[in-house]
Amino acid sequence: MSAIDEANHRPAPRGALGLLRNIGPGVVVSGSVVGSGELLVTTRMGAEVGFVFLWGVIIASLVKFFIQLELGRQCILHDDTTIDALDRMPGPRWGGTSWLAWICVIGYFSVFLALIGILGSVAGLVHSVAPFLGYRMWAVVVLVLMSLLLWRGLYEDLEKMVTILVAAFSVIVIGSLLVLQGTDYAIRATDLVSGFGFALPADGAFVALAVMGSVGATGVELFMYPYWVREKGYPRFVGRDDGSDGWRRRYRGWMRVLMMDAGVCTAIALVITCAYYLLGASVLSRLNVIPQGPAIVDQVSLIFTETLGPAWKGLFMVGAFCTLFSTLLVFAASSGRIGADFLQRLKLPGAQGDDGRRRLGRILQIAFPVFWLVVILMQPNTPFLFVLLGANANNLLLIPMAYSVLHLAMREVQARRMSLGVELGLMLTIWVIINFTAVNLYLTWTS
């Protein structure tokens, strides 16, 4: 082991405050988690079925914790990205790459359907505020703004500002839920009790599938999590496994940090998702408003105006724009990097070397949004349908990812194996996701 490697080692912090000061990847993921799932899909589910699916929203927010934890642990042990980890899976290889890596990358990019819908929703939002330009023209303007920020590399600074705004907006949403109790839409104890009857409403099964795929740390955010873990430096702090007591102490210590990090991400997602769902169930459902079409964000704004008053609509629209626009930016930037990494792995000539990969990544992060724009211009009236389809693809992506991390974890030597509790939790996660998906697909097909 080199002196440089040893210099990067760092003992893990102790105590709750020390752990909290060193978390980070989960907080970044939380910033991108709060997007179309919470703002559009969760409120739509509440509007359709009322309170009866509260149990499903809670499970959808919590169930991915163990996948996130194990992906982070694999990164700490091997200092690799998600694609690198998937490439270690046994079985057929196409183009020199594992079949499961292919499946998960295809699943990742199938979520583009949701981004098409988000782009249309942002265009509809701006059009409702400034109708002097048509809906399609606003979609073009949003794309041009995205492209300028991405190409010039300015999106990173903007993302920090937008993340702060989204966080503040989320706090206001929670405050709106509290204010709700002083209005005609107050949530009664019987409403909450009805939300834990474990009912699966057949008329909302398709949206229920989308809820599992679009709230909490979704398949896409989980895919990106190891990239942020590496960026934070956890694998460098632990170092390579040399069998020493020092390595074991660092490994156990930084795993406690990782567990705190994933736990904070899950807790943030749970609180915000439940707030959106309860607002949708208490306000939109009682008003018989089912958000849909290009004006979907304007319709969802009723959760603010009916609780805080009409004067708050402007703030809602600003917060909704920041929430959805930041999702577009983060996804476009991340997809450019992942696409370039995968094409480099396939030995594409233009993707070789650091310069080639960066150049291709910049091209892809513009090309992908152009594709989203073309589709939404051709199908302008169905943005929410695209959001639902993309969210369901996100749900299906969870299954191969969960299987992969479980398989990889159980191949580790005993000293590096996950604890029995985490192993059981991961098995339960896979069981819940598969059964939830199967039941709701059946209800969707038969209803």
C-alpha cells in the first residue's frame, strides 16, 4: 500500500453529532428525490383514492433503505460505481459487459419517459403563469435554458441554489399540512386509521405502481448513490482491505456513517412524501380534482391555496418550478455521465480516455433533453401519462438492482459480509417490491 493511500485514510467520527457532520451522499440524493414523484404522482394518488393508500406510500418511502445501504457498502469495499459493481455479476456478457449491467442501464434510460412528462409539466406551469407564449414554445424555452446551463457548466452552482429553494419549499409544504388542521379540510383520526387497512384500490393500481417507483430513493437515485459516496471520499478514508485491525475499525466506523447517511435520506423522503400525499387526499380528493394534462401543476397548487390562501399560489409555482427544473438538470447531467461511462466500457472509439468521455458526456447531456422535447412537442397533452410510465419503469428497475446487490453481498468473504439483520432486510425488500409490483400489475390488467 502506497504512502499516498495511507495519507487518505481517516478514522471514522464518533457520536451522533460527528456522524451527522460527515454525512452527505444521502442529502444530495434527497435533494433530487423531491421531484415529480412527490409533487405530481403522490398528490394524484391521494386525489384518486383518498387516505386508503397511506400505508403504501410509507412502505414505498422506506423499502429501498437496504438497497441503498448495500450499494453504498459495495462502493466502500471496492471503490466502484454502480456499473462497475453490476459488471462483477456472473453470467452472460454482451460487448464485454455483464448482462445485468445491460438490463439496469436500459432500465435507467427507460425512465426518460418520466423526464418527458416533467419537461411538459414545467412548460405547462410557465404557460399558466405567462400565457403570452404557447405551451410548445415554453417547452422550447425551458430546453434552451437547460442546454445553456449544462453546456456552460453553470448548472452545478444553480443546483446548489435550487436545492436550498426546494428544501425551503418542502418545509413550507409540511407547514401547509399543519395549517390544514385549522380548515374545512382537516384530517380526522378516522382518515388516518383508514390509511392503514392495507387496501389496494383497483382503480388506482397503475398510479400505485408509479408511487413505488417515484418516491423515496428511486431506482435512478439508487443508481447514482455510489457516485456520490465516492465523491464524498468514504472508500478513500477506509482504504483497501489489508486484513489489519486498523482497516476493520475504519470499515466499521465509516459503515456507521453510511447507515446514518442512508437513514437521513430515507427519513427526509418519508416525511415529505407523506405530507404531499395527505394534502392530496384531504384537499384534491374532497374537491374531486384529479390533476392531469399540461395544467397539472396549476391543479396541484390547490393544496396550497386551499390551506394557506390564494396569495400563496405564486410561492407554490416558484417552488414547483424549482423542484421540477432541478430534477431535469440533475437527471440530464447524470445521464450524460452514465451514458459516456457505459459507452466507454463498450469500447466506443469516441468515448475512450478522460477527455473523450467528458466530451461525449457533454454532448449526451444536451442530446437527451432534445429527445425529450421532440416527444413532448409531438404529444403535448399527456405529460402526466409519461410521468406515470417513467415511474413504473423506475419501479421495475428496483428488482434487478436489489437482486444484484444481494448476490454481490453474499459472495463476500465472511469478514466482509453484511450483518444478518441487513441481509434479512434486503431479502424482505425484494419480496415486498416483487409482490407489490405483481399485485398492482394484476389489478391494472383486470380493472
